[in-house]
Amino acid sequence: MHRKYLVVLLIVVLAIASSSVARAQDIQLSYMMWGSPEELQVWQTIVDEFQAANPGIKVDVDVSDWGAYWDKLRTLFAGSTPPDVFAMDAPLYPDWQSRGALLNLQPYLDKSPDLLADVYPVTLETYKRDDGYYGLPRDFQTIVLFYNKDLFDAAGVAYPTDDWTMDDLRTAAKALTKDNDGDGFTDQWGFSTDLYDMELFWSGALWGYGGEVISADRTKTLLGDGTARDAWHFISDLVTVDKSVPTPEQIAQFGDPFGAGVAAMTTYGHWVVPEYANLPFKWDVAAFPAGPAGRATSINSAGFVVAAGSKNPDAAWKFLEYAIGPSGQTRLTELGFAIPILKSVAESPIYLEQTSAPINHKVFLDAVGYAHPKPAFKGYEEWAAVVGDTLTRAWNGEIGIDEALDEIVPNADSVLANNQ
């Protein structure tokens, strides 16, 4: 009897020991990204499914908000303890790639020649280098026009259409800017957007006017050239003449004037859809307004990269490959924040028939046809700060837009020269 119990006990002990050895032998991967708690929940689902399909590989997901993410990432690299896989904002990719921080993924892609066949080509442009890809897009965003249907109805203004021009935007914005309580101060604006960074509005406006942001060789800032300056005059008139766009100081009072219900229109990407789904008013989306030279908007992506110093590059690649594959992209799409990079998923009911918000999600896909990739180049952060800080002074009425541009161009060009 005692011998039988002893045998059973021995079997249990051996099983536990065997399990412990197996766990000790698991490959441990770290994946860092910026995002919200909701995104962590979905990424944990993707990780759980990946681990089930790849026994022996464990992935630890670390999510931080935008600012904390980059601070933490730099600290880890400085300490020679980088994460195996981490998220990358496309405009910052050239800086990280040029300093040798990223693993060249081309050898893995050569073994899977059809992996990128279903990916939207425009999302790949930023990541391609002469010797291959050092990163791949994870998802992408196009910028479109959002509008508050309740405010349009109250003002008797017709909803935006997909053939709207910048002049239509300006006319509607003026009609929707109101002092509702008669105290002499505007308390409803027709249009609100981020005028610091290029992504949400001003790059699309410049391209729509026939202008450019930066030269093809990334050596010259073209914000003050020709029709680009015409676009800036248009934007400045919205803010300083019509006063139908709140200043940065006014925007700071609300955080997001559109979400607060005090701006009738804004421009954003699909990432705000889950948040806006809970707004207490009716809203929808339309194409980005066209300029005199045509319709244009910005397209940007969050990407995956693998640290050059990863101790488990093969396992890191397996995780990356899974995440950009049909299973990972389907789960990511279900989150509702982003647009999947795979055409087969984006053009299916998984994306098009999302129920989180009753809007036309196809508008974001249609924008791919007229979108320009957000410029990505070495020194981007410093360049963007030079531009944005000076523009803010113009939007706050401290200097005129022409004076701002004349100051921006040489200073921004100096940043480019220092990063060649």
C-alpha cells in the first residue's frame, strides 16, 4: 500500500519536474508597444493564440503610452537590454535603422517570398532599404474628415460629401462657428485639427494645393515653396481670419474639441473610432477635402521591428510573421483601432462591417488611392519640432504665416543637413 503511494508520488514529482524543465527551456520573447489597456487586451489574445500555435515560445507584452514608450525604449537600448520585438512609428524608422539598432529581415523574407503579396504596397515604402527590410508595417492609418451630424443639422448645413473641396470645408466651417450664448466669445468652432504635426491636416492640404513637404532626397524643406505657401495662407485664414478653427491655446481647454462636442468637424485616422463610438452625438466620416491640384491625404503606419541584438531572432521572426498573417491581422482588426495591412482582411466583412460604430469604414480604404506616405527621414523628430513650434506661434497670433515659413525653412534645412 505504501509502495503504491510512493510510486504515485514519484510519478507526480517527475511530471512536475519535467514540466518545470520544459518551462525553463521555453524561448522567452519580449514585445514592446505603445497603446491603451484595450489594445493590450487584444494583443494578449494574439499572443495567446501564437503561443498555442508555437509551443515553446512565450511572449511577454509590454504596453506604455506614447511618451513613456519611447523613453523606456531608449533606456533599454542604452543598457544593452532591448526588447526582442517592438513597435515602430514609420517616420522614426530611418533614425533607428541608420544607427544599426534593427535586424535586417530580408533573409527571412527570402524564405517566404509570398508573405508580402497581400500587403498594401504603399504601406511597405517606408521600410524598404537597398539591402532589404529592417521592419514591416503592422497596420496603417489614412486621414479622413469626421463630422458631427447633430451640429450640422442644428445649423441647417448639408453634410460633407466625398467630392468636397477645401473651399467647401471653409464655407461650412464658417457657418458652423458660433457664439451660442452671445457673450462675445466663440463656443462652437466649425473645424478643429492638429496644426502642429503634419499628419492630420496640413500635409494633405499642401499636397492638395500641389505643394510638397520635403524634397525627394530629403535635403530640402519645401514648405515655403510656390503652391505650398498658398496652402499655408488658406490654413492661416481658417485660424486667424475666419476664426473657425480654435487656436492651440483654445484646443488645450478641451483636449479634443470634436470629442467634446464643440467642433463640428475634424480630421483623424481610424484609431479614434472605438473611442468615438461612445460619443453622445451622431457622427460620420467623408473623404479628405480636395485642393486646387486634387485630393490628397496622409497615410502612416505602425510597424514591427526586431532588435539587432535579440538573442532569439528566429523566434522573434515567427512572432512577427504570425502577427502580420491572416490570424494576427484578423484579431487586430477586431480591435477596431487600425486598418489591417492585408487586402484580403481589409476588404472583407471583418473590417468593412465592423459594428462598433455605424459609419462607412470603406472611406478609409478609398483614401489609399489618393494618399501620400507621411515623410520619414533621419532627424524627423527634431525637424518636426522646429516646424511645429514655429507654426504654433503663428496660430496663436504672435507672428504671421509668411514670417513663420521664412523662419522655418532655413532652420529645418539645418536639421536635415546635420542628419545626412
